[in-house]
Amino acid sequence: MPSVPRSFEPSPFSPKGEWIKAGFHCHTTLSDGGLSPEETVALYRRRGFRCLGITDHRAVTDAEALSDAAFIALNSTENGGDPDLIGVGVRSSAPRDLPLPERARRLAEQGGFVIAPHPAYCAASPETYRACPALHALEIYNAYCDRAYANGVAVELWDMLLGDGLRLWGVAGDDAHLNPRKRTYSDAGEAWVEVWAGEFSRRGILDALTRGAFYSTQGPRFEEIVVGKETISLRTSPVVEVRWRSFGKAGHVFRADGGARITASALPEWLRVRTYVRIELVDGDGRRAWSNPFFLRTAEEGS
Ligand SMILES: [Zn+2]
């Protein structure tokens, strides 16, 4: 098939950096969680995390004192309201009775990374998020909502909004409450974010999040994502499917046969990318990973 002309925006991934395992949705005894902030950080550290935003309901959990040379805790909150919002790296919450766009703006103005959590659980319409320019990301997978309510996946909404031209990154979270009284709740580390940070610091992580230099996962790994002007290529942990997804009638699935595994993939030359392309991985246990969207340059940016 003939190749299709295209030109991607520059890669969000800095040439030098490292992957940092991070979580941006969990609760402690300061709201409805079962462990103290100290115990929560200790648990995530044992599970390989190097960064955590504790997102207790309503107030900002002051966690940055729990940071050290090997671990970064970011003051964060799950800002109640209709629908909910998460602010990562913020000093104060926003009044819950304010409209969503205003709450998002107040969290973003503090230098925070603003996520719309569990959109299906919030029963939020696409229009709700279209009217919210300060939003950085959609929580495309929430392990707690998936486990308890079967509504933790929001990739269809994500594609709808991306197809409309919104720039929204995709975040996965475990929403762990670590509370034995809540038997259906998810556990720490069931889904997380791998951040490619040029510098292991609070600023380095927040900058990488804002630029979209990260992916989300339940286990499979993007070891490298190389974005060229017209090409995207990957190295991954062994998976059974690599799913290239654009908007509408455009996409392609590479599937491994039998016991084979895929560890590399490239965007097919013939795939007609419409506005953006993103990649999903599926491993042999059905666990998924989601890259962020890679956008085509607009006409004004030139080619
Ligand atoms: Zn939550």
C-alpha cells in the first residue's frame, strides 16, 4: 500500500532520562483509606514506586516531607465535586461547589497536573470535559472502578475527545484505599504511570507529566518510544498484541501467533493517521499498557 504523508510533533521524550514508576491516585486514613500516609508510602516503595501523589478526598495531603533522595511524594488531592478532579503537585484544593472548569483552572494555576478521574464512574459527558481547557489528562483506567463497578475503562471517551481535537494525556491509577473494610477495593500497584523524566526531581516529574512524556500500564512496558518526523517505533516487554489506534476508521493490530511474543513494532507506513495515533500493548495475561497520543503537526506549525 502507498505511504501516507504525515508529520508528527517533536517527541516529548528527552534524549537522556529514566523511567520512574509513579502513582497518582490513592487514599490514606486522612480520608477513606486504611493506612496512614507514612504506611502508604512505605507500601508503594516496597512495590517499586519512586513517586506518589496521595490523593485524599477534599484536602491536599501534605506528603512532601516523606520524600528523600530515592523517592518523591507530591502534595495532591482528589478534589470532590461533580465530576471529581485530581490535582497533583498542588498546595490547596478548590471549593467543590465551583464549576469544573474553574476548579481545574485553580489547580493548574498552582503548577499542578490536573487529571479527570474515573469519568464513567462520575457519569460525566464528553461535553463536560470539552469545556475544561485547564485539564491535562483523563484517567483512562481506574483499577478500583474496574474491580468494583465494571466501569474503570475510559479509552472510548478518550478517543472521542482526542478526535475532536482536545489534547489530553491518559493516566492509569489503582485508586487504592488499602482499607480491609472495603473488600472490593483495588490494591496498590494494580495500575500505574511510567514517567520519562530528564531529572529525578519534583520539577522534573511535573514537567514530564505536562509534556506527556509518560505511559500508563497494568504491567506491559514500553521500553523505548522513538518518535520521528514521519515514523514511530517501539521496543516493548514481550506482548501478544500491539494495537495502533487513530481516530475513526484508522487503526491496526499486530498479533503474535501461537506462543510467540512481540517485542518491537513500528507504525505501518500505510496507516492513515487522523490527528493523532496512540499505542496499546496487551500481554499474555490480558494486561494492557497505553501510550499517550502522538499528534500530527497542525498546518500553522508547518511541516
Ligand atoms: Zn479516589
